[in-house]
Amino acid sequence: MSSKFEVKELNLFFGEFQALYNINLQFSEREVFALIGPSGCGKSTFLKTLNRMNDLVLNCKITGDVLLDGKDIFSAIDVNVLRKSVGMVFQKPNPFAMSIYENIAFGPKTHGVSKKAELDEIVEMSLSAAALWDEVKDRLKKSALDLSGGQQQRLCVARSLAVNPEVLLMDEPTSALDPLSTLKIEELICNLKTKYTIIIVTHNMQQAARVSDKTAFFLLGQLIEADLTDKIFSSPKDKRTEDYITGRFG
Amino acid sequence: MNRYKLIRFGVWAAAFMSAATLFIIIFYILVNGVPHLTPDLFSWRYTSENVSMTPAIINTAVMTVLSLLVSVPLGLFTAIYLVEYSRASRFLTFIRLAVQTLAGIPSIVYGLFGLIFFVTFLSWGFSILSGALTLAIMVLPVIIRTGEEALIAVPVSYREGSFALGATRLRTVFRVVIPAAVPGIMAGIILAIGRIAGETAALIYTAGTVAKTITGVTSSGRTLAVHMYVLSSEGFNTDQAAATAVVLLVLVAGMNALSLYIAKKAVSYEQ
Ligand SMILES: Nc1ncnc2c1ncn2[C@@H]1O[C@H](COP(=O)(O)OP(=O)(O)O)[C@@H](O)[C@H]1O
Ligand SMILES: [Mg+2]
């Protein structure tokens, strides 16, 4: 399998504080990669590096290389083109205060799609891909804020898909959802895997085991180990990974 | 528990007094004004016999629109800069300090500034233009402060969501953040309209007290509030002044209702 994302010797600082230490990781196409680890170990920070959301943090400094299809994301790709290729779904659903339709159309419009027919098609395709179309097709003009939390999160997935990304970053996408909505998102992830590279942060071991092909365990800003999910969960190499997975960890 | 009862009574009494005061004022204005609301007062032309307020109503509308035309864009862009673009710096502290200072200045001082700068220095004379620009400066802090608050109230997650789709900051601000901030922004504009419609001190030395309908932005004219002030200070037409107060009250209340209605329409997306 070819490598989609390649992270080499990544160090990240917030001012004096070092949040990530010498991370080396590769993500292949069409795989689900789970990032696990205790709170504050740098999972979100790492994820936000991949679409350069850390640029928004004033005192954030990064060393090392991150390559998307072999191209350096910090120098060889325009940041907005990068973010088009690398979508992100956040921990808390964050639909805009607009209609369902406009939420989805916002991204394509950002990148130059203006024909109504084309937008209509993108909206339907994205919502269908996020398994939301049937629930909202009769109220596309209604506010997205009236949807339930689970629907809002699927809307956010659809919104990311609408700009035709290659990679999807998900930061604990189900932590704010009820079990049923969580199940729907997990099903969604398994379906989307056929087209996209998905990197998902999760607090939930079972979730990582259910949806991911590979898993990486982070601890205090360091990557402890990364391997096939089956291996990580059945025979972790590092004692700390084992402790965490078996719940012997804070 | 007696102390608890006492506090409860105190709170209730305070609320009652505030409501009662407002009620008494409105009642007083209506009782004194309504009987004197004669058709004469709404004649198209002002004469010293009919002391018509129609010209003043038209002047007020023009004055309000002109002031807002200047202050709303200027104030909103300042607020947008402060919230969305600036980073903590001395310049920023300076702007905030300037805005706060402007907000605390009594309106007569704005009037005197308008007199010196617009009326005399720019030789615009007593005119709607001088008055409107003076008022624009006066309400600028209101627009900036409420605009800032409205923008700050928009969740950071909206901005993140937009950036994460590859939108520029410009697009994020104008297509995602500002539409979500419309209710707060409208509230600020309503406040500004209220201050413009109710202002007298800043206008007497800038727009003058001519009782006729203005014919252009360079003609002098009095707004409704100034009209009322002149009538009551002259002492001949206190009844008519009270009647004018009724109209002013209704107009301001009507404008507020209208603005609220617009704000509601604009944000039917919000919950
Ligand atoms: N903007 C920031 N400024 C300073 N420190 C930060 C910032 N964001 C995160 N951190 C710190 O970086 C570390 C990793 O945070 P995060 O990536 O959010 O952890 P996780 O997602 O694994 O819970 C934490 O110690 C956190 O306090
Ligand atoms: Mg996190």
C-alpha cells in the first residue's frame, strides 16, 4: 500500500512547552487509523498538525516534516488546498448557523463551485454518503441547528465530504453522542474507508478495536507504538500500551 | 429565614419600583400628550401657529439614516478588525481605550466638537450633515462595543469548521461569523437609533433648530427631540410639547419593534 501521509521527526512546541516529541508515523490510503492515549497526551495536537489547524495558535512552533502524497504540507501546498484535501470532523458537532443545504454547499462554494445544479448534486451526494439524506431531504432549507446531536455530527461529516477530500481527520467524533448515534457514525466510518484515509482520535478502546485497521498509542507527547489494531490489542510490545489498553492507567 | 424574606421583599420592591417608574412616565406622557394630539400638529408645513411636527419627523428619519450610513460600516469594520484580525498589541489597547473614552463623553461635548469642526472649520454651517456626522461619532462606540460582543459570542468552533474546509479568514468572517452575529449587531444598531432619535444637546449647535423640512443635507433642521426641547423651553407650547413626546415615544417603540422583527427574521437559523 502506498503511503498517503508521512510524518517524520515531528516536534511541536506551544511556546516553551513541548507537546509532541519526535513523532514518526505513516498513514496508508484507504485505512482507518486510530490514535489512542490518555487525555492531554497530544492526540488532538497531532491531528491538528495534519491540516495545519495549529497555525491558528499563536505561539505554536513545529519542526520536522509532514508529507501528503510526498509533498511537504508546510511549504509545497497552499494551506487552503491542504485543508480541502484533508477534512476534519470535530469533537463537538459544529454546524454553522445556516440551513442544512447551505452548510454542505459552503465548502464547494469556497472552492469555486457556483452552479445551482452542481451544488444540488454535491449536497445530495454528500448527505447520502454520510447516511443523512433520507432524514433531511425534506427540510434542506431548515436550520442545521435544529438537528439532533447525532444528525449534526453526520452533517459535519457530510460537510467535510462535500469538498471532495482524500483524508478525513476525526477528533473524538462520538464523545458527545449517545450510543445509537455513535453506532451510526462507526458504521459510517467503515463505509467511508473504501474511499478515504481516515485518522480518528478516540478515547474508547472498543471503538478503536471496532473501526480501525491500525492503532497508535500516544503518551505524554510521545508515540509509544503503532501497529495493526489486532496486534496492539492482542500483543502490545510496550508495557505502557498494555497497561493503558487493559485500563490500568489514569 | 426572616433575612431571606427581607431580601426577597427587597428584590421584589426594587423590581416593582423600576417597573412602576417606567409605567408612571409613560402614563404621564400619555395623559398630558394625547389630549393635545390635534391634526394641526401633523400639518405638512410648520407655522408658529400650528407648531407642526411633521417636518421634524422627516428630519429625524433623514438624520437617523445618515448617521447610521456613516457609523454602522465604520463601527462594524472596527469591531471586525478588533475581534477577528488584531493580535494583542499596544495599538489594540489604544483603540479600545479610545472607544471607551468616546463612550463616556457627554453628548454636549460632541455638539461643541461638531460646532467647531463641521460647522465652523469645514464651513458646513448648521446642517443635517454636520448633525448627522456629529451623531455618527457619538454612536460609534455603541456600534463598536455591541459589534465586538456579538462577534465574540460566535463560538470559536464556527471559525474552526470554516477554516478546516479551506476557507480564508475573509470568507470565514463574512460568510460564517457575521451572519451568526446578526442579532447582536442589530441590537447595537437599535441602541444607536434610540440615541440618535433622543439626542438634543449634540444637535442644537450642529444641525440647528430650523423647524422646516430640510431640502438637502446642507440645510438646517430640527429633529423631533430637538423640536420638543425647543417647544418646551420657549414655554408657549408645553401642551404641544407633551403631544410631541407621545409621538416620539411611539416612534422609538415602533422602531425597536421593527428592528427586533428584522433581527428575528435574519436569524431564523439560530435554534
Ligand atoms: N493552544 C495551546 N497552547 C498551549 N498548550 C496547549 C494548547 N493546546 C494544547 N496544549 C497542551 O498540549 C498538550 C496536548 O493537548 P491535546 O493535544 O489537546 O491532548 P489530547 O487531545 O490528547 O487530550 C496538553 O498538555 C495541552 O495542555
Ligand atoms: Mg483531544
